[in-house]
Amino acid sequence: MGTLIARRLLVLVPLLLFVTFAVSLLVLLLPGDPAREIAGGTRAPEARVAEVRHQLHLDDGLFPRYGRWLADAVQGDLGKSLFNGLPVADDIGSRFPITFSLALGAAGVSLLIGVPLGIATAVRRGSALDRFGTVLSSFGIAMPDFWLAILLVLVFAVSLGVLPAIGYTRFGDSPLEWARHLVLPWFTLGLGGAAILARQLRSALVDVLEQDYVRTARANGIRERRVIARYALKNAAAPALTIFGIQFAYLLGGTVIMEQIFSIPGMGSYVLTAVTRRDLPVIQGVVVVVALTFVLCNLVVDVAYGLLNPKVRDLTAGSNR
Amino acid sequence: MSTTGPFEEEAFERDAEGQSFSGDPRELWRRFRRQRVAMAALLFIVLVIVVAIAAPLFAPNNPNTIPTGARVNALPSWSHLLGTDDLGRDILSRIIFGARASMTAVFLIVGLALAVALPLGLISGYFAGRVDAVLMRVMDVLFTFPPLILALAVASMLGPSLVNASIAIALVFVPSFVRLIRGQVLAVREELYVEASRSLGLSNTWIVRRHVLPNVASPIVVQAAVSLGYALLAEAGLSFLGLGVQLPTPSWGNMLNESFGYVLSAAWPLIPPGLVIFLTVLAFNLIGDGLRDALGRERFEALR
Amino acid sequence: MTGVEASTAATATLDSSAATLAVDGLSVELATREGALSVVNDVGFTIAPGETVGLVGESGCGKTMTSLAVMGLLPPGARVTGSVRLAGRELLGLAPEAMRELRGDELSMVFQEPLTSLNPTFTVGYQIADVVRTHRRVNARTARARAIELLDRVGIPGAAARARSYPHELSGGMRQRAVLAMALACEPRLLVADEPTTALDVTVQAQILELLRSLRAELGMSVLFVTHDLGVVAEICDRVVVMYAGEIVEHAAVQPLFDRPRHPYTEALLRAMPQAAARGSALAVIPGNVPSAGEVLPGCRFSPRCGYARDECRHAPIALRAIDGTTTRCIRAKEVQLSGVTRGARADSVATPLRAQARALVEVRELAKRFPVRGGVLGRVRAQVRAVDGIDLDVRAGETLGLVGESGSGKTTTGRLVLRLITPTRGTVHFDGVDVLALDRRRLRRLRRRLQVIFQDPYSSLDPRVTVARAVSEPLVAHDHLKGTALEARVVDLLSSVGLDRSVLARQPHELSGGQRQRVAIARALALDPTLLVCDEPLSSLDVSTKAQVINLLTDLQSRLGLTYLFISHDLAVVRAISDRIAVMYLGQIVELGDADAVCDTPAHPYTEALLSAIPVADPSARGRRRVVLRGDIATPLAVPSGCRFHTRCPYALDVCRTEEPPPFTTPAGTTVHCHLHTHPTGPHLAGRPVTDLATER
């Protein structure tokens, strides 16, 4: 188990280096000239543009820029926004928890709805419940989340007036309001995830229920509920978990749209404005933080996988026959 | 697996079709045809494509002209079957023309992604070794970016337009396609008939062309069909954020973007574009499911 | 009291209320898209307390369905009619919950696949304890203790530690023991065993059968033993029920069944066993195929294939009738002289003239292959799997060299090395004087024509998408660039030489039977006129009668085309029947190599002796024979024992065996053997003592 974690962590470092380097490269290739824009636009004097460029170190080559960025980043300094001069790390610091709570809440909704649905449809395979569940999950997968958000806003905020349409309240200020503002985005993101999770879990569980070891358990008289809840689920959880990990990536990305629609001041809206304005340090910072989050989440998923599936832990196992 | 006749004990519970699929495309079509829901979905998609191609024939009005004195954000009426948007333009016509953008984008995305992923996946899976290791590391790097953010970054880098957005999204799809193709190729490579082919002295090119490719084609086709749905969602999403098709050219996504400002006052124009996105994605997914069932569950391992 | 003597009249006189299991008029129908399919038809038999009844038949005969019906484990959609009574209590029609309570408690089942029968995510001890806690009111600690006790009873060493192991850490034999422990946890009255040893190595099978014998005696348990292997039936059953196409065709006590079968199918099965054949002669074959479920045949279901069939056999369905204590479904049973196992035919086995010439076609020297195993944080190589560890071998032109071994022996890897499908770590392979390993790609390709291979699983060795015509013609197109009518003619010619006609040309593998697929694979291998044919377990996935057909085909082809065979198999019975010389492999080395007769009649190595002893003998009266049952499991090629690799299991191990590898020694019979018993001055000698093969010793 320890080797598994150590191995993953070891891979983490070069991976992060690659990712950050790729982002620097990407950012460098962005057309448009932020120096010019800051200096005053197309009519700015060349000298001024050059001066700004030099000030912002935009005239250095790729490697020096990356090196400088890396050195700063390791110390927690992600540079300053090209447009308002505020430290990127600060902004990310305040916005990250918001986005993360959005993603986490949505993930929670996915689990709460998807898991029972997946299990129920797998166990009652072929029944009316199964068909209904499959139709439901098909709808959930096909639904564009921005449209669902709009519909939910129309129903709950405009018609019924029970939930606020936009805005965000800090948890510290009022937990109730915090929750009320996040309910709609949570459900919007979560329902799509729930549909996919339900599908995957059903498929994994159906496969597991056909395995020989489930037959053995039944042949020895183990109660059916226990067969499903313990014997089958533990084996089906592992592949479903992997899918869930991938889903989380989509959730993290999906926050961008949600934050736009619901006017939530998270990292999504932050990076969106940065992208339209070519605010390079911001883009770089956000992408790196998100990538890091995702990699760590994957690590957690891998560890959980190892806990669930003992075969994975022991890499030299099984040359026995 | 050896059978001396259907008296065999396991025959009753195999895949959806009770028999493993042989790989013949005509057989596939026949099995697919038996599934009514999937066929209905296919019909729908064909309809959408036809309408998209012959848009001027179908649209009652010009999608871009702003008629003078027209009612704004109007509900459906006989002159405007789906009502009008915030500038008085006919929504139905805009949706019909929007089909062009969306369908083009969708097939462009999946086509590009496959074109890049197929050779990469084949080489990586068949030859394995160092090439495979390097390629997988590159894919891993791509995988760590949450998809929308990567698409955002690339789309903005190239400039907002239909083609550029498509390229960006295709880039996001490449790693998962490569992984799928590679996985399938690896599995086929381990099959006994590939080893038998090598023992017969057949060359690698021959084996790949005649044994590997045909046997990995089916799961790839299914994944491609399902991806069409995801591609549409992604393109609509980017357009909604303003990074795809640029106004005034209609696309289902940017129609929602336009009308979003009026969500509190005039909600109707928000309904048709979203609905048609939903239905089209649903149709693509149902086709994918139908294909998967036609091929039989046993040929499927980890698909998305 | 063994059942052999006591139950000669068993079938007629048992009172069903005293029987552990009484099955009467059992019929099972499966729901399929084409309607209801009858898979079991009017089956009835009883099992007395302490008795073992064998349920025998080939695949598709309905024996597994019957056993599942008894256990109440049929799939949903199956319709069952009739009666199944366990100690007088009717099981069919019981509420599912009531049936569940009985399962694992009063009756339990073990299945064929030990590798997948245990849940990989729970420890072995946990799974056993769970069964105990389901049926008995005990706390967790007691259940755990019982689990350890059971593991010990089934012969797993270090049971306390093993209970905390996960299934993937155990070998196949140990897993099957663990599964048995689970099934016996609550001391059931009836154990249903569905092919429990089929997937195991033959020495492990012998151990498990021994274990079953001792357990049933100790627990007074009844056993329903489902199998296709009549040899195993002879070893362990008191009475036998033979099934064909869903019906019982014969039901008799075990000795009478083997001495004097009363149904042509039973006779055919007995004659088709490789053990029964005289060496060098063709195996008896049952022509035709098992009827498919939908096929409705008026009259006897076996009649299309029966050599004794007459008109009256084909008219009306035949009922069971009793003859001399045996029940049979053959109306001609009394008239026809059906013969049992041909014993004694081997004692004077005619020395077949040596087909082989002295010339060595394949020369293997010092061949070795190691596979690195990576692990740890940096993925460094932590250990080596010594799959093949320095072997010397000659295959003479025109002969059949049998390469025999169990799992981990390296025999399959050797086959692949000879063909250069994988590259060896060291050593040389010469084919007809040419150094195979030194060839460049182009010349290797040309050489490949002469070296062909037939694989174990004909289903996967043929591309499922490719028709028979394409599959067989592929090498001809790729190498010789044949086209059109010339190509077609050659393909048809090849197919006919393996006994298939044109009608299969357009078919795909899944439309053919197992035997037909293997023939197609053989035809394909012959397309390029090879000199050497490596047969890698070509029969393992085939039925007994299909095996016989394919063996006969192979021997026939060999004499017609002058082929040389390297025949790799774990089935010593088959190897013995067709090989000229035999090489026995254990853990990557050849421990004995010599003429087939010499190796089988006077084995020089303890492992060979054990292998031969483990082959089930198709004669119940041979049960009392002296057996050599090995201790422990096959060591893994990952951690090879020091000195002589076999010393950890060898019943004759000396001190020197632990430290030094034995040098080669040639016995007077001409066999090369690696064993200290022959070379060390103080050891007892094996050479010259006949092995316990009953067929010879009559």
C-alpha cells in the first residue's frame, strides 16, 4: 500500500512540471499582445509598448520565463494579474474554496442520487424500474447543463421564488443563505453526474453479479441483501470509482459555466475573464491549481481503489496458479 | 466456449443478442434495425442533417434580418412558429440555420479527434514499448486538464470561431480516444489469432490491417457515436460562453447566450435552442446505445 | 464399507424416505427467444447417506442443469417440474428464503473454476466465517476459529496465516480446497460437486480426490459428483448416472458399469478414453454430433450415432428399463454384447516400429527464458520468473515427441521458444541444421513455413470475423500469392484432408463446433507444407469423443505427410497414447526424457511416477492400488527451490537433493533422467521397478 502511494507521488512531480511547462508554452502562443493593450492599445507609442513589455518580462525567452515563474510559484507567488495588478495567488486563494465547494457539493449530489439509482437498476435488471431508470439516466446525460440551469432558475427562482437566481453568500456570513445560493448549481451539475454514475455503476454491478464468486456466495446460502451490499458492491465499486474520478474532472470544468450563469465569484469566472483579456499569469495560475487539484483527487481515487481491490496493492502477486 | 450445439449450459445468458457478434457490418445493421428506439433516434438525426443542409428551403424567414416593427420576445404564433428573440428575429429560422453550425462542428470534432487518435492509438497499442510509454505520458498530461478549461484556453488562443472551437474540443477528445483505441488494440494483440498469424509468418502490416483493425473497429464506432453527443454539448457550451460561433451567425449555444440576459423577464426564447440541443444529444446517445447492444455486451470492457 | 460392494442392487430397492437425495421426474426448461428449450428431461435417481453418485456426460448433456436444479440455483426464466427431495423434504417449490437457508447448511455446492470462485476483495477466512455465521448463531470470533479449523482440515498448511490471505495469493489447488472448506463449513448432508477437479493439474487433482475421499468418510456425507471424466468416476463414485442429450441413458453401480455397460453411449465413452487405447492404435470415436436442444428426434436420441441402432430404435421414445440391477434406456441392451474397459490390452502392447529416424530435426541446447518481474517504487526488477531454465532436447524427424508437465513447468514457453515466437534469454535452437535464432526477418519468415503450430483454444486461435475460407487461404495468399481457382482448389484440398467438406467454407468460427474449429486450425497450419508441427495443448478444450477424433486425425496426417510433432500437453494419458518419446518437465527443466513405453512403464523420476499414478484409472477395482500422492503445491517458477527443484515435494528426497542439482543419468532403458536417486551411492533406486499402472498390471 505504501509503495502504491509513494509511486504515485513520485510520478506527481514530473507530471506537474510537464503540465506547468505546457501551460507556459500555451500561454506564450496566445496571439495578441498584452503589453500593447496595457500600454494603451493600437495607438500606443512603440517605445512605451517596449517599456511595458520589458517591465513585465514579456520579452524573455520561454525557458527563462518558465524558470522564473516556477521559482516564484514554489514559494507561493503566482505573479500578478496583468490588468489589475493584484496577486494571482491571493485571488485564487479566495476563489478556490468557492469553486471547490461548488464542485464538491455537486459531486455529493451525484453520489446521493446516482449510487442508489445504479444499484436499484442493476439488482432489478429488466424490470420496469430498470427501464425507467435507464430512460432517466439517458435524459440526464443528454441534458446540457447550462440549459438545465436556466430551466431550474425559471422554475425555482422566477416562478416559485423559493431560491435565489444569482449571487453568492459566504458561509461565514449565513450558512443558510450560502446553501440556498448553491442549491441550484449543485443540482444542475450533480444531476448530469448522477446519470453517468448510475449507468456505470449499473454496468459494473451487473457484470459482478454474473461472476463466479457471487454464485459461490449464493450457493452457500448467504443472504441476497448481503451478497449485493457486501460481496458484489465492493467489487463493482472499484471500476465505478475510476469513472467517478474522471467525472470530477468534468465537474471542475463545469463550474466555469455555472459560475457564469449564477454569478458566483469562483475560479471559473476568474479564468473566463482572464481568457478573454489574455491575462496570462491568471490563466497560468488557475490552470496549474486546477490541474494540481485534479491530480491529487486522482491520487485519492487510486488509494481508494487499492483499498477496495487488494490485487492492485501487491504488484508481484499472482504468478501462483 | 467450445460448443457442440446449443444444448450448452451457458447459452441462455450471453449478450443482448444471444450470440457473439461476428464482425460483419451487414449483420450489425440488421441487429441495429431491430431496435426501435435507436432507429427512431437515427431517423431524427438524419432529419436534422437534411434540414441543416437544405436550411434555406426549410426556414420560413431569413435568420439574420431584423424586421422593422416586429414584436420582440414574442411567444409562438402562426407567423412565427417558435416565436421571436430579443431582436425580433424568427427563432425557428435561427434554429434551422443553427443546425448547420452545430452539425458541422460535431462531425468536425469527432472526425478530427479520430484522425489524430487512430494512428496514435494503433501504434501505441500494437508496438508498445518505449513509444507507448512516451505517448501515454503525453496523454496523461493532457488528461490532467479539466476538459472545459483546456478547450477554453485553446479556443481563446486560436480566436473564437466555429472551426477553432472545434479544434479545441477535438484536442480534448483525443486523449480518451487514444486510450480507448490503445486499450482495444492491446487486448486484440494478446489474442491467440494474432499470435497464430505471426507464427504463419504474416507481416506486421498485414496483421494490423486484416486482423487488428477490423476487430477494434466496433468499440471505436460505438464510442464515436456517443462522442458525437458529447461534442455537441461541448460546442454548445463554448458558444454559450461566447467562444464558438460568433454572432450574428446563429448556433444553438449562442442563441442561449443572447437570450440569457432576459431570463427574468422573457423566458420563452430560452426554451427552443436548449430543447433542440437536448433532443439531438439524446438521439446521438441512443444511437450509441443501440450500436452497443447490437454488438453485444461481451465485446465491451471499459467504455466511457 | 465402500459403496462398491453394497450397492449392486441399489437402484431398485432404496426407500426414498431414507435417501439423502431423491430426484424423480426432474425436467428443466429454459426460456429463450425461440421459446422454451428442454435441457433436462425426466431425470430420476437417489443417493443414499454416505454414497457418492457420479453424474456423467459430455458438455451439453444437462448434467450441470440437473445439479443446479437440485440446489435451486437455476437462472431466472427456467421452469422446473418433478420432485427433488432432500432427506424426505421436497425442495422444488420451496420459498426462495427457505431454500437459501438450506444452501450451505444441509446441501452445498462446489464449482469448476477455483480461480474465480472466491471473492477477490475479501480474505479467505472472512468468506468461510461468513458462511458459518449465516447458518449458525455464533459470534465473529468463533466463526473465525472455525474457519481456521476448516482450512486446516482441507489440508492447507499454516491455516491461521492463510485465513488472512486474499484469494489471489493462493494457488489453484489451494483455492479449491478453500472453496471446499466453505462448502463443508456446516457439515452438509449432500455435497454437489460440479467438475471440481477438471481445471486443476493432474497431481493436484489426485490430492483433491484424496481429500474428498477422507472428508466424506469422516462426515458421512453424500456426494453428487458431476463430471465428464470416467476415470475420475471410477476413482471415487459408488454409482453412476450417465446422461445424454438431457436424459438418463444408464444408471448402474460403478463396477458393473465399467465391466459391462448396458448402453451403447456408455460403451462408446469408455472406449474413447485415451487410457483405454492400446498405444499406437487409433482411438475409438463416436461419429456425429450431440443433437441440439431444439432438435426433436423420434425414438432414441442416440440412435443417429449408434452403431447398434435398428429401425425400432427410431420410432418411439424409449423408456428406462431395468436389467440385472442396472437401469438403461436401450432396447437392445440384452442382445448386444457391449464391452467395457479393455483391460489387459496393454500388457502385450505391440512395440510399434519406431517411426522416427535417428536424424534430429530440432536441436535445442541450454535453452532458457527468464521473465523479469517489476515491483517496488521505481519499478525495478525484483525477481525473475525462470520459466525455462536450461533444457536440452532433440526432436527426431518423423517422430512425435510428447512434452508433458503441469502448470509452471515451462512446456508452453518451450514451444514458443522453439518457434521463436519469443526470444530466449540464452541457448540455441537449430532446425534442420539452421540456427533459428540467428536468422534475419526475411529468412525467418521463409523458415516459418516449415514450422507450424496448433494452439490450445481453437476458438481464439481463429479470428472470429474471418470465414473458414479466408482463414485457411491466408498463408497461401501471403506467402505463395495464390489466387483464384488455384487458391480455391488448394483450400478445398486442405479441408478434405482434415475431414471437412466445402460446406464450411463460408462459415465463421462461432458457427462451427469445437472439433471442427480445431480441424480448421490444423488445415491452416498444413497450408504451407510444414515439416514440424508444434501442438500446444490442442485438445484441452475438447470433449472426450472430439478429442479422440482429433487425435486420430493428427496421427493419420503424420503417417500420410511424414510430419514431425512436438506435442505439448498436461494430459499424460493422451501423450502416452500418441508419442514415440516423452519428455517430462518440472519447473523449467526436463527431469526425464526417453521412449514413451520406457517412461510410462518404468518411470525413472519420482515426479513421473507421481504423474502416472495420478492419472485416474478407468477401473473401479483399481482403487486400492498404491498411489504416490505428492505433498504440497507446485512451487512457483518465481522462487525456484535450491538443489533439485523437486525436492520440496519428493517422497524420496535425500539430503543431497536439497543442495545440489542432479546431473543427467542414462538408465539401462535408454531414458535420460536427472535424479540423485540414480547417481548418489546411498539412495534407493527407482529404476527397474514397475509403476502402479493397473492397466499393465493385470
